[in-house]
Amino acid sequence: MNSVRIQSLIVFVFLVLALPETALAQRDRRKRPEESELTSLRMREAESVFTEGMKYFILEDYTKALGAFQRVTELNPDQPMVYFKMAEVYTKSSNAEDISRAASSIEKAIRLDKKNEYFYLLAAEIYTSQNNFTKAEESLETMTREIPGTQEHLYQLAAIYLFDKKPDEAIKAYNRAEAALGISDVSSLQKMKIFLDQGKAEAAMEEGEKLMAAYPDDERYV
């Protein structure tokens, strides 16, 4: 691994772990000096071990990476990023038990940080791999409603609804995407197909006309 990647990794780890450590330090001002020092030592060790785990992860030595991340949870159980990385490690396996561990890990990450879109995206991926479409839908619904700037993932949500045989919910997701991002062939053509499958030719034509009006110079839509 070159020095630039290692330095970037160290910066990443510092940013990830700095806030939780600061919060702990503030709480620990009321503790005895020796207790505060012990907490500080544990946080520094957690940073070091997490950095080591990230190195192994980048080198694709997932067994050692997982061992390091598990050690971090013992030192600092309130760090959401380490559970996210553990979930990523578990998803490298095709074993059903490991996928269940991945789901458990990402759920812990989300409980600790409800505003990280990458946590929800990984959760949706894991649940989809388990054919648990309901939980995948719930993850993306929560993310797109609670985290600004994630509306582009409404297309992914709509696709999961279609896999789950919920065409009406898919249409709602496409409508929300249009409201946030504008009319596009991705949503309009999919809605046309859904309406045609439902025998709603008039509704399908309305979608087609809306698409032509939005892009009058594109002959494909005519």
C-alpha cells in the first residue's frame, strides 16, 4: 500500500472517530482523573485498531479485518462506523449466517447514526439479498424521507417494490422521484409498463404524453 493511501486512511479514521471521542471526553470531565485517562487510552487504542482493520480491509484480508473491527467494538461500542465495516465484511460471504450477522451489524450502525445514507443503502442491499423486501423498502423509505439529497434512490426503492409485486407502491415512489428530480424516461417508461400490465392503457398514454411534452425534441418518445 503506498504512503498516500495510508495517510488518507489515517485522516479518514480520525474524522470518523473524533466526534465520539470528544463526546466521551466531555462526559468524563466529571470522572476521577484516572478514569478519564483510562477512557482516553481506550479511545486511542480503538482508533489504532480501527486503522489496522481498515488496512486489512483494503488488502482484502477480511478475516483479520473482522478481528480488528470486533476488537474496536470492545473498546468503543458506540462507534457506528465500525459496525458498518463489519457488515461490509460479512457481505463478502455467501453463507446465510454471515449475511444474518451483516444485517445485525448494520442495524446497530443505524441505531447509533440515523443520518448516514450509506448505512441505509447497505441495509437495503443486505435485506434484498435475504429476499426480505419489506425491510429493504423500509430502509430506503426512511432514508429518502429523513435524509435530504437522497431522492435519487427512489428509483431503487421503486425497483424493489416491483420485485416485491407492489406496483402501486412503485408508482408512488416514481411519482416522488419526479416531484424531487423532474420528469425522466426512467420513471415515465416504467410507469407506462406498469399501467399497461394493469390494463390501464389511458393512464399509460398520459405518461407517454407527459414525457413527450417534457422532451419535445426526442423522437423516441413520439
